[in-house]
Amino acid sequence: MKRYKIVLLSGDGIGPEISEISIKILKKLSRKYAFDIEVNEQYFGGIAYEKYNDPAPKVTIDHCKASDAVLLACVGDVKYDTLARELRPESGLLKLRSALNLFANIRPVKIRKPLLDSSSLKKEIIENVDLIVVRELIGGIYFGQPRGQISNTKVKKAFNTMVYESNEIERITKVAIKIANQRSKKICSIDKSNVLEVSQLWRDTVFNVTSKDKEISLSNMYVDNAAMQLVKDPSQFDVILTSNLFGDILSDLAAMLTGSIGMLPSASLSNSGPGVFEPVHGSAPDIAGKNIANPIAMALSTSMMLKIGLNEIDAANDIEIAIDNVLSKGYRTSDLNNGNCQVLSCSEIGEKIIQEI
């Protein structure tokens, strides 16, 4: 029997609620496909700060490094916003990504047919959307040095540094090429090279790397135009390749094409070692504990973990099929309520998915 060790980081807010459903899904799939999965839950985010005075304590990082995959729910709460930046839950995310060298963030954006009427955009605009955002994750302005605030001047100042080395751009471009070669061989690279020197390096490097693969069709787009085009004509995109900051913004924008940010999973990967699989949405502390959160993005992240992290393809596909079946029967959480469906709680939707597996 195959055995896997995964670390669960249920985090803050709605994290424990949606994590509970994913663990039930994994238990059922492990019985169905005869593999053993050991779930090791660790403190991470705000809850880790409460216990260890650190949002990403060493013990958690060490367990993650020793695992086959990491399943992460979400972190954050407004009550931590006044902490020193290095103590905030979001800084724990950056620390985890850096510690595991998770340079590639993969965010698929696919319209699920039962939800065509749930998007704020017209059906004819979104019905053929099936794209992947490939975002560089451990470089750029989020990690660049120097950074800080200057308060000993007449007017307070703050500064960050957007910096990339060509080898960082090369390795994320190779990830995009690999994904594009499994799809339609089209890559659209997003930058702001008309203004930013770092974006000019990005554009030049992406061109140099992609030109070595004659089957890849490369286009370039400025980030402001890309945001507009994602709303105007999203189906023109297949693989979007972009930097950390731009990818953060554009992938959340793309998430809303599906009807709710509660529908989007992601994978953060390195060239070796465990990946981290997590929904794109935040911790939603305003609805935490109310049992109304949408658990589907977490379930789809679990599917990505099974497929990419553990190579359990059939089990991963079962989750996607089950979710589509539940949605096609008209069951929704409140964020997807279109007035013509049966609204269920977080746990009820979870049970429906599990019954379909």
C-alpha cells in the first residue's frame, strides 16, 4: 500500500471549517483507492502567532519540509494588522514559500458549466474560459531588499524594491513552457516594460527562453491592459506568465470570472521537495464559525495536491467530478446564490461532495 505524509495548515478564520471537509474527502478516497495518508496538522498563521509568537514557527516549517505535500487553508485576521510586519500571518506565508523554495505558483481558472450564470460577467464572455496563471512567487517586490520606512525626516517615507535576477525569470518561464506544451502552446507574458526597468528584463528574458522552443507562441501585454482584457475577453488567454505582484492581482481578478473567489485552487511548487496546495481566497474572518463558507476551492486544492503532489490522478479526478455533479444538481453555498438554487451550509455542501465520490 502506498503511504503519504501530508501536513495540514488549517490556519485562521474559515480555515478549520473548510479543512475538515478536505480531510473527510481524503479519508474516503484513501479507502477507495487503497492508499494510506497520514495527516499531520501544524500551527500556522495567526493561531501560530498566538502559541509561538511566530506565524511560521520552525517546528511547522520542519514538518512541512519532511512531508510529501502541504495542504494549506488560509491565514489572517484584522486583529493581527497592528503587529510588527514580521509577526503578521501574511508574513508567515512569505516565510513558508521562501523556506520551501516555492518559486512557481500555478492558478487554474476554469469555468464550471453549472456556474455560468453565477459570474458577474455575461455568459457569452466567460463560457469558454480555461486559463492558467503562472506566477513567480519568491522574487520581485514582495521579497526585494532594501525595504522599510523612514521616519526621521520632515515627511515620513516608505519604500520597497522590485528586483529580479534573470535566472529567476528563466526558471518560471520554463514552468510556463512546460504547462503550455500540455495545452495550446500559447503564453502571454504580462509586464510593465514601458515604465519599469525590471519589467524590461522580464520581457527580454522571457523572449530569450521561449524562443528556444519553436512550438511556443509568445505574446506580451502590459499589466493594465491585461486587467482590462481579462474582463473584456478572458477566453483569449491560455497560459498567463507574470511576476509576483502582477500575478497576485491578476489571479484574484481572474478568480471572479468563475463566480466566486471561493472556487479557485492553487499550487505552489519548487524544483524538488513538497509543494503547497491552497485556495486563492482569504480567511474571511467575518464569516468564520458561521458554517457558510464555500469549501470548493479547498477541495479543488486537495485535488491538485493528489494530482501534482502525490500522482494520484484518479482520486484527484474523482473530486472534480463530484464537485461538478453537486453543482449541476443545483446545490450552492451562499456566495454562489443566483436565486435559482438550493443554498446549503459549508458542511452540507461538503457532505454532498463526499456522497458523490
